[in-house]
Amino acid sequence: MAASPPNVKWFQKDNYIGLFVEVTDPKKDSLVLKLTEQTISFSIDSSSGKKEFNIRFYRKINPERYSQKIKERRIKIILAKAEDSQEEWPRLTTDKARWLKFDVDSVDLTDEETIAARKLDDAKRKLESEHGPLPDNAKIQRISEMLNVDELSRDIDEAEKEMYDMLRNSYLSIYNGVMAVAHFYLLFMAILRVALGGQGAMLTNYAAMGWLLKSAQQTAFLEIIHSATGLVKAPLLPTIMQVLGRAVVLFAVVDGEEQLQTSVVCYLLMVSWSAIEVIRYPFYIVSLFEWFFPRLTWVRYNAWIPLYPIGIACEALLTYWCIGMVRETGRLTVSLPNMLNFSFDFTLYLKLHLILIVLGGGYLMKCMVGHRSKGLKKLSKQQGLVEVLKREHELVKIRQKKESKKVK
């Protein structure tokens, strides 16, 4: 029976090469192992016939330093690397053999160098599969030196980040700018209408400008996505509470009851909301580009103190009035029996929402107190820095004048 090669797995450590030769019931006395600096010849008899192989190593070994251990199903051979071949071998042999494979189980997958080497191998295999054989190592090294791979990779990362920042800032600038203009127009028209038409203009303000307020509030749902995706640093829960809370009051309470639309409280609600947003959205644009506008910052962190309570009180009062109206009309209430076997008491929901307005309003104001403390502290630090720079500039100018006088 002709000899056949066994399955062989190999691995390496810092100073030695290991071979796992898979042989069933090997006969120890028949083992023949011949070593040179560049080759190994192996032969042994087993229950499945004679097994043998010959390997020419990629680099040199020390043929005098080796060990072998024979077990029932495999033979382990350890070969010491030669003194001038201690570095990591990229492969075991210059030849290719189907029966010879690398022992993946021997790799320490937590080792940083190993992970990097595996990524390099994956990249090479992908490149070979898509574009054919790779150039030799010397040519790769020259290309690497020409391109300066580390610097190129860093430049690509920086370019990607700059592109992302540019697109993000452009989008947020447009969004905040559009919202600021919309609310400025709402506030301006609300004040102008009352200035020209008197108190009666308050009662028709929603009929005239409600469409724009509803459009702006629908657009504001994007702010939840901004926060959830990390596009902005705004906390998610307060954002959801503010956007959804206003949406319920606007679309389910005010827009559904004409009697509420013609009330002074509705006018005050529109004015307080728009006054807050006329300050908030420009402040976001300024913060986006890290511009220094101390007065806008001060107004942002102080104007909410009267405006938030007014807005919350108007929301609560309109919701309370709406409860009585819905009780009479049954609007948005679903009663049994019906095809879906489902009931919904809109009056009960409004009562719960009224409680949420009070509790949620308190929570939002508590958040704003924290933001105000941090914002004003940062503003004070920036103003102090500006003052230092001014004094430093004055000192430089004085010294320059003295120097010019000495020269004369």
C-alpha cells in the first residue's frame, strides 16, 4: 500500500515551530524523523497505512533542538527556530499542500498584534480575490513609503469627520434657521395684530396664524430624531416631553375646540411658545459654530424664567377647559359596543395629561435650572477670558509705543 501524507496543522511561538500530525494508532517503533536546517522528513506506520511527508521550511530551524510526543490520534513535534530566524514566519513552507494547514486554535485572539495580523491577512485576501495577485513585499514596502499609509489613513479619517461635521452643521443651521424665522414671524404678527387691532385681535390670532404654528410644531418632531440619533447633545427624555406635550395641547386640545381658539389664554400660549423659540433656535446656531454672543447666552438662560411658567399655566388652563367641553360633545371618545370591541375615554386622557403638564413642567424647569447654572458659569469664564485678552492686547500696544519712542 502506497504511503500517503497525513493531515498536518502547524503553529508558531516566539522561538519555536509546532506541528500536529494527525495519525490514528501510530506505531512508535516505525517513526522516522529526519531534520536539517531547511527540511523535515517524516514517516510512520499506522492502522490506516503508512503516513509520510516532506516539508521545506520558509526559514531555518535548529535541527539539534526538537521534541516529539506520540499520542493515540496525533503526534506533536516541536522544532526550535534558528538564531537568525526568531522573527514571526509569514508561512511554514515555500510550497503549498492541501494536507498542511495553520492551527487557528493556537492563536491568542485577544493579542493586539495577532488581531492586526489577521486583519492584514483578510485585507490581502480580499484584494487578491478582487484584483489578482499582490506585488512582492519589497514593492509593497516602496508603495507604503511613497503613500505614507499611517498619514494617509489619518488624513482620510479627518476628511470623513470634517465632511460629517460640515453636513451636520449645514443641516442643523438650516433647520434652526427656518424654525427661528417661523417663530419670529408668529411673534411679530401676534404683537403687530394687537397693536393695530386692539384686544379683539387676540381672539382671532389663532385663526390667522394657527396654520404656521401647527406646521412648526409638526417640524419639531425632528428634534426627537436629532436627540435619539446623537445628532445633537440634547437629552432625549426632556425633548420627547416638550415636543409631544405641546403637540397634544395644540392638535388635540386647541385645534379641536373653536371656543378655546378665540380665548386670550390661547393668544398668550402662542406668544409664550414663540418668544421661547425665537431665543432658543438662534442660540443653537451660535452654539453650533462656537461663536461668542454673551447677551444672547444671558437671554437664553434667563428668559425662560417668566416664559416657561406662563406657557405651562396656559397649557394647563386650556386642557382643563377642554375636559368640560369634551364631556359634553364626546369628541375623540370611543364607546362600546363597536366592531373593534375597544373603548377610549378622551376626557380621562385629558385629566391624565393635565397631571403630566404640571409634573412634566416642573421637571423641565428643574432641567433648565441645571442648564442655566452650567451655561452662566461657562459664560462667566468666557467673559473673563475675553477681559484677559483685552488687557493683554492693551499691554502689548503700550509696550509697542514705548519701543517706537526709544527708536526715535
